[in-house]
Amino acid sequence: MYTVDPTHEYKQIEKKYSLTSVEGEIISPSTEIDSKILQIEEKIISFVLDSSIFSEYKIERNSVAKILGYIITRKELTNKLLQKLTGLSAGSISQGINLLYSTKMIEKVETAKSSRQFYGMESISLTLLNSLLETRKKRMLWKQLCIEILQELDTNMLELSRLNGYYKAYIIILHVLRIFPVYERQIELIEDAKKLLE
């Protein structure tokens, strides 16, 4: 796991040597620079794959992480080019793109140069904040169910307290319910941080 931001080195090279994309093909200044950039790109992809950003997504997290990693390094990509870079099937690319787009981690990019649909991201910071926000909101969906379980345990205490595990279940639900105010505060902070970046 990297302790520093692996995109920093890439940004420095990107500033010095501009890479452009035309009709889905990457144009690069020289082979020597390509190998340096590919090494940095490999570090970024590994960093994204090792992160816990996608731990709660039901579809295969490595597929989504690869897609996002290449969008970070290549800036704008089509489904077809993502398929070529990642080695994933068209279906996996489409599913990953749909998930990333629906959670506002990537966006559709308008381009006059091509009729193909390109995808990119406004900023890495906003993408990560959107990921954190989505995760916290998904966890908040359990709040109402936990309240209902606690009410059920309270209402039927006389009958249920005779069962093994009743008090353990009661204590667990109480502990879980204490987490939700933390998530609510985190959501507020993330929303405030997003406003500063937008």
C-alpha cells in the first residue's frame, strides 16, 4: 500500500509532456516517456485496487477499481478503450461505468472530435468524496431497520428475554444505533467539503 499520493508524480510528467486523446487513441511524445508514464500508471492502478473505496459494492470491486484507475490516469476514455486497457468484457465495462456514473464518481465528457461517448472525472478529490458519501448513505439505510428491531425487542421483552442471546442481541443493536449519528455528521462534513471543491 502506498503512503503517498501516487498521482503526484504523474501530474508532474503530465504538466511537462502533454498527452492528448484523439478518437480514442492515445498520442504520446516518445517511447521513453511512455514507459515512465506506464510505470506510474501501474502504481496508480495498484493503489486504487488496494484501496477500500469499493468494498461495499456488490459487483466485482476489481473491475470497477480498474476502470476508475484508468480514468484517473488517462483522463477521458470510451467503453471500447477501457475494454482494451483492462482486459475486461464489454458487459463488465458497461456495468462498472453505470455504477461509477450513477454514484457521480465519473461523468460523461462532451467532445466535438468524436461521436463516441467518453467518460472522465472532474477531480480525484470530488470522486473520492462522492464515494465516501455514497458509502455513508448506504449505511444509513440500516438505521430504520435497527430502530424497528429495538422496538420489537422492547415490546416483546417478557416473552423474548427467556430466549438465549436476547440480551446480546439487544446490546448489539444499541451499539449499532450509536454509530448512525457519527455517519450523519460525516455526511454533513462531506457535503460541506464538496461545496468547497465545486
